[in-house]
Amino acid sequence: MVKSLATSLPSSPFWIGFDEARLAVETIVDVAGDDPEERPTCILLTGASGMGKTSVLREAGRRIAQQFKDDEKLVEDDAAHNPMIRVVIPSSPTSVRINLAILWKQGQPLTNSIMKTADLKVVDLLRAQRTRMVAIDNIHAAMTATGRARIDTLNALRFLMSEGTTPMVLAGLERATDILAEDEELSNRSIELKLNRWKAGVDTQRIVFALAKGMNLEAPERFKDKRFAAFLHKHSGGITGEFKRLLHWGGKMAKRDDRNRIEMRDLEKAAALLPRRAAD
């Protein structure tokens, strides 16, 4: 049998399990545990760039690989076990490119002849590999394309949901929701999970403390202070990834002065390096 693709579980070097992210991960894992149905669920995971969608997919993949590792004994023929597949659709997408991207992640050699049957081969391999979830990241890039690229994207997704029995997660910016809503067949099978920007005040104090602690910063409890939290929110737009970047670069500024402890002046220098953002 081909060596399992799940031998090494996906790592999660830094996971902040705040409520919305935890709900998203648990929902994805729960859906992955459902028995195959004729009409599998499509999960739409949305949020601003940097809110943690990819981190959610990685954490969900880690848990799904752990939970369903025994499925390897049930794979068909010489197929490799692949509990969750995560792909990013190539630019200028077509249905063939989407299916080839998934086939590549499934470990299938790509040849000229396979392009003619890529869609059918994807569905067959998903069953044979006992794949529990297919995650497509940055789906908005394909959905907001114009002309044939957009039509092909929706057609490919519709085929995977109609012919296949594997649920999907489509992760992208919020505008992907409106586009998916235009397709009655896909929207009727979908549920939406949204990662909202952090609000100023207590919410920001909570997340920056969790981030500082996870990043092993000195005296992380200091970042609960309203002064620190307000400054970070102002320059991050309430986006998780921007909080992390400000703290990361604040740490670099402190290191230049031979200090481990981040002070406000370090954050001010860090903010000057990054693009300005306005909180919604």
C-alpha cells in the first residue's frame, strides 16, 4: 500500500482558540464525521484577510487527521489515506485547474491524458482515500473572476457537491458569500461561519493578551492594559494577523535596544513600519 499521507499529522505551532475560531474548527470536524450522504455539506468560512481562516483550516486538518487516522485500514486498493485535503486554487481558474490542484494534493501524478477525466478521477480518489473533507482556501479569488473563469469555478464546485460524497470548506473574503448566494444549488447546501474583526475594548484586551502569551512575550498580562489595547486596535483594524505583526515587530524594536520587554515606544515604531489601517 502507498505510504499514508497522514503519517505526519499537520502541525499547529500557534493556535488561539477564541470562540469564533473554536466554533469554526469544531463545526468542520463535526461535518467531517458525518456519514457520506448524497448531498454533502458545503461550509463557507469567511472573514477579512488576516482573521485566521487558514489557521482554522490547519487546526481542523490536524484534528481530522488525528480523529480519522484509523480509516487508513479501510482505504481502497493502493490509494493513500488522506483525511483532509487543503488546496489553493491557481490563478485564472478553470474546472480542469481546480480538479488538477486537488489531484496533486491527492498524490496523483499529473499527465496529459488525465486532464480528460480529471473531474471523475477526483471523485473516485476522494472515496478511495477515505477523504473526510476538502478545503479550498482563498476561494474569493476564483469566485470574483470574470467570464468563463467564474462560471467554471461554480461548475466545478457544483459537480464535486453533486457527484461526490465529500463535504467541502470554501474559505475566503466576505464577498464570496454574495457570489455563492447567486447559485441556488450551492447556497442551499451551504452553512456559513464568519470570523469577525475584533471590537475595541474588552475583546481586544482579551485577544492581545492571548497572542502575547502564545508568542512567549515578556509579561504578557501587560497587554491587557487599555492603553496598549487601544493603540493596537487603532493600528490593526481589529484583525488578528495585524495584532500579531505589531507585536512581532514591536519585539524586534525592543531587541534593537537590547531589551526583551516591549514598551509603547516599540509598538509606535512598529506601527510606523506597517500600512495604516482604520478600524471599522
